[in-house]
Amino acid sequence: MKNGKKITISDVAKHAEISKSTVSQYLNKRFEYMGEETKQRIRESIMELGYSPNFLARSLKQKKTFTIGIIVANILHGFSTHVIRAVEDACNEQNIHVIVCNTDEDPKKEQKYVQMLQAKQVDGFIIFPAGDNEALYRELLEQNIPLVFVDRIIPELQVSTVLTDNEQASDMAVSHFAEKGHQHIGFAVPPLKPTMTPRTERLSGFKKAMRKYGLPLQEEFIYSHDLETMPARLKTEFQKQHKPTALLASNDLTLIEVLNFCKEEGVRIPEDLSIISIDDMPLASVYNPAITAIDQPAFAIGEKAASLLFDLMNEEEAPPAVHRYAPAFLERDTTASL
């Protein structure tokens, strides 16, 4: 705005002494036949005049809204918020707006948000699928709406999906426990559902690793409970004479309940129980003792999801594929040798 008058593309073109169409090409990042001097003149004119692109006018002309929807299953997970941040950063660089919706793992809530975002004519979706909505996802695909999944695989659909190598994460933990001399190892996980890819894959990886390292797999040491009841269930199980000396928490929220159990029952870490968490919480390194963790590459996953979605939005389609990213082992102080 200059002297109360809104700055237009025509003002920028006049100030830079170039054509209006060239400015339009610059704003739409079409630089193929544009010299560096021309781009610099446009940049300087935009800054001097304080020009702000009219995204609504651009979207009407190009039939795009420059907006995407991110639908996350549980925004309380640190992994989810980090992925969202990476996607938002990538979108910000492309002048694309982001609308974030949280479903609380509720398929009906997910359906409501998808319909709301469709009404807003978003250009694409990044979804952490809650499951049980295959028909909804299929409808998006049939309408050629760009769609990328994060963290969870829907086997029946050909959708590019980005996630951690969950079996490798469990293998890292079991390998470390084995090196420390542990044989009786437990696994704490929220209730298992086929649609919860990380939970099922981490349990599968845990079982494979126990066999791989020659350790006895004891089904009674697999604790699959709601988070609200996890501390009480662990209390009951750990009152038994036969109990684990090491425990793998399947994610950050499960770890919190495991730590609550240890605090309430006076279980010393790692003297009485060695612990590893899949997910590195923000305060894990300053907790006493500092928590050994398997860190998911959330930012790399978010960047890849955004890149895949941008390709679909630009009609640069590649065959749908599952992209798995390796986690990192962060050794700290919550494991002890036997």
C-alpha cells in the first residue's frame, strides 16, 4: 500500500521498466527465459514498493487456491508436530498456505475434515490416515486430488507414503539390550490395530529381532494397553516374580506412561529396569537419567511428503511408492549392563 493506494503488478512493472507479463512470470516462478538482471530488478521493485501478491486473484486465474490440508491422527505426538513443521516450512518457501486438522484417530472426524477442506478447494492433502476410510481416500484419488500419506500405509490403495523404517527401530533397541546382556525384554505399546502401521510394524520388528539375536520371545512381556491404564497394568505385571529387565516403549506417549509407572512404584532406571523409547522427546536428553531413544527422522519425512505432494500438484507424477527413512540410535543413560 502506497499513499493509501494498493500496489499492483502494473506498478511493479512500471517501476522496474519491464512488461507486466514478465512480472507475472516472475511471481509464478517461471524463470526459464529470464535473466538474473531482470529478476533482480523485479525483486528490488517489489521491496521498494512493498508489493504483496494477490493470491486470490492468482488462484482464480490458475484454478488453484495455493492451500493444502494436513490431516494428522494425533497432534500430541512429537513426531507429528515435527512433520507438520517440516511440511509448513516447505510450503512457505513455495507461498503455499497450510491448514492443519487433528482427527484424534477418529475416522468420522477425519471424513468431516476432508469434506471441509474439499469445500475450501485445497490443492492437495497430506494425511496421517486414521483408517477405516478407504472409500473416502479412493474418492480423492478418483477426483485426481493430490494425496500423500504419512506414517501409515493403506495397502489397498496406490498412494505414495512416507514413514520411518519401524522394524529397524525395534531391531536397534533389541540389539542394544542384547549387547548389555539382557535376555528378558518387554515391549509396551498402545492397542494394536491393523491401520496403526507403526505399532504393528514395531511389534513385528521386535519379534523378529528377538529371534535374530537368539533371545527368548515371551508373549507375556508384550504389554498392549490403553495409555490411561498402562501404569496400572504394568504395576500388576511387574509384581510377578518373572518380569523383564529391559523394556522398549513403542512411542513417546507410551514412554510417559512407563515413566509414570516407574515413579509411582519406585522402580529405579536403569538399575531395576533398562528403558529405550522409540521417539526422542524434547526433554529426553535432560531428564534424569537421560533417556536412550530411537529418533525418527521427522523433518526428512515431512520434507519428502511435501516434495511428493508438490510433484502431484504440478502434474509431475511418479508411480506411487512407499518411502522408508532410517531412524537414529541415541545412546544415553537409561540402559545398564547385567
